[in-house]
Amino acid sequence: MRQMVMVGFLQAQNCTTLASAWRHPAARTDFTTAAYYQHIGRVLEEGRFQLAFFDDRLAMPDIYGGNPAEVVANGVRVVKIDPVATMMAMGFGTSRLGIGSTASTTYYEPFDVARRFQTVDHMIGGRAAWNVVTSVNDAEAHNMGREVHMGHDLRYDRADEFMEIVLGSWDGWEDGAILCDKETGLFADPDKVHRLEYEGRFLRSAGTFTVPRSPQGHPVIIQAGSSGRGKRFAARWAETVFVAYHSLAEGQRQYAAFKTSVAQLGRDPDLVTVNTIAYPVVAETRAEAEDKMALIDGLYREVDGLSLLSEALNFDFKTKAMDDAFSDEELAGMSGMQAMRDRVMQETGRNPTVRDFLNVTRRGRPREAIVGSGKEVADWFEEWFTARACDGFVIAGTHMPGSFEDFVKFVVPELQRRGLYQTEYKGATLRENLGLPRPVPGAWRSVRA
């Protein structure tokens, strides 16, 4: 029987998508400690989540007004400790939960990413995943010593080459290459270790990779591109995809279209899971859940949304009055998350204003929050899953660790009773728990680009 994938959305600092989460009276503030992330990991593992993943940016969201002081004072995602180190800490506090981290193909080097993630996969027993991003704004470029952020489609062209190098590196060692035969003195079989020679338009790499195959072969590939170019990239490379569908009908349409794109590239669409973001606010009764939601709504400040919009779209929203429409030139110049811009334009049917962007995206607030008792929230999850609008869900909490604790307490048992969600882990590795086969070296080369 088909069962749901469940993913916990995490970020350093408040581990949610909400900039206001730290203001919640029940939110923990020890977010620079291993204990914080290990507690969250244990909660997710108790709830039999297949995966937790850390989103990341390489800069504060301080494009808004060019004023870091205001962003720092309001705590708008200003702390971003290294997510790979953080996933290691969480991994050492869990035993079955898959753990993923973000790394940018625009600002890192392929060999470094390949070595780092393959090493982590060894260290946590084959439970690692890499969330592939191309980054979004000039602030990240400046932190990384660049003048401006690379153009949208060029970033994905570079990312294609990046993937070829990373996967080529991971293919450098075959299973069983290490022998450690002390009698013969043979450490590894030289016929099972291969040199990489790669030269592309953007990147080159030549050498022999230094990390052998991991318990699951290599880390699982996550992707969340939502623009047209981003979706093509995800269809080619991703093994699990994160999306944000805003209605059941839209989810069904986009889910079917994406699965078709995967099949057209010669890949098995059943082996690429699609997980939509969900904001459950759940309690024993609906009335209690509504009280929780009222508290959460009261934590939001307008600067949260405007700072996060400026970060996501690489445009300073403080340069516009709330009700002034953006010009065609300004809209075209938004080089960040273009799918977000396109959605606002589509829903308004005209050149949108700053207020339109806030209202349509609800940036910094729970979008389409699912509020109710455990049964009511489970009903929503069941409807989306059985209607083939997704294969699973990315649970975005409103505060930590309480959101995940409530979900595991009230919703998970209800889904398990219905047979929609696993009661035990299927295996020791993330691939086993996602139902993914061990990767065959070189198989990615047969995918039609």
C-alpha cells in the first residue's frame, strides 16, 4: 500500500519558515547548541519521519532598506550556522531519521560538496541527503566575494555541470573497492577506483575522488526548483522534490505534469517523490487549535514579510510605497525566486504592488495553515495524498519544538491508524526508508538532458 513521505523543515535559529517563530512564548532559544537539534531530531524520529532537512541562505535577509540593524533587531532569520555541521549533530543524536542539508551550486565547488556530503553519509550511517540550490540574491554574492548574483537560467546551467561532477565523483569508487588485505598488502582494488576528467562551460575537475561509496551508495538528492527552468532541473536530477502547492486542484495538475516530465527524461517517476509544504496547527480540539493560531498570527510583523520578500526576489521592497505598482522593468529585474514573482502577477492579473506581494505570498506567515484537531488535520493530509496531489509533506512548524511535538502527538497516530503512514522504519538508510534503490554508478548518464 502506498504510504506518505514525511519531511521536517528546519533552519538554523528557529527551525521554521517563520521569521517570527523565535517570539513564540514556547520557542526554545538555545539554537546554537547540539542539544536543541538533537531534541528536534528525536521528536521527528519518534514520529517516524523519513527525513529532516536544513534550508539555508548564505546571507542575512538584509536587502530590505539596506539596513542590517533593523533585520538584526527584529530577528528576521539572522542566525544561520553551518547546516552541514548541524546535520552531523542531529545525526549523532538519532539512528533512523534521514537528515539533509542545503549547499549551493553557485558558490561552492563540486569536489568540496561531493566529499563533504559523502563523508557525512558515512558518519551517520547512510542517512544523508543534499538539498541542491542555486541561491537567490546579491547579498549571498557579496558574502562570497562576487559583485552580483548570477542570472537565473545561467545558475541552473552551471548547476547541471555541478551535478555531473558530483555524481561522477561519487561514481569514482565501486562497491567493494576497499579490501584492507593485510596479508597481501593490498588496500584497495585499483580496478574499482576511477579518475574523473571533466571540462564544461562553467566548471572543470580532474582527479581521483577521495571518499569511497557510503552505506547507501551516495546521499539522496533533494531539489525544490519551482520556475520552469528549476522544474526541468529537478526532473533531471532530484530523487525527492519539495514544492508549495496552494490548492488541491493546482497540486493535482502540477504533480501530474512533473511526473510526466520525469518520465520523458527516461526516469521512473515512481522513484521521485513530490512533497508539498504544509503548516499544521493542531491540538486536542479545534477550539484549542484556533487559539494557538491566533497567538501565532499575533507574532507577525510587517518587516518580517518585507525582509523575506526582498531576500527571495533580490529586490529592495523598501524602495516602493505599499500601494505603488511595480514597473515591467522592476518585475523583470527580480532575479531571485521567479516562480514567486510569476504567481503574484498571475493572481493579481496586473502589475502588482508591494501590498499584493505580501497578501498573495503571505511571506513570513503560515500560508494556508491547516488548523484543527488531529483527526481534522489528518483528513486534509489524506485528501491530498489519495487525490495524487503529492507523495508526502514538508511539515513547516510555527515554533520549535512544540509544532513537531503536537504533530507527532495528534496527527501521526491518526494517519497510522488509517494505514497511510509507516509505523516503523523500513531500514537503516534513508534510501531504504524512502523506497529508493541503491544508485547504480553511471546510471545518471543515461538520463536524457
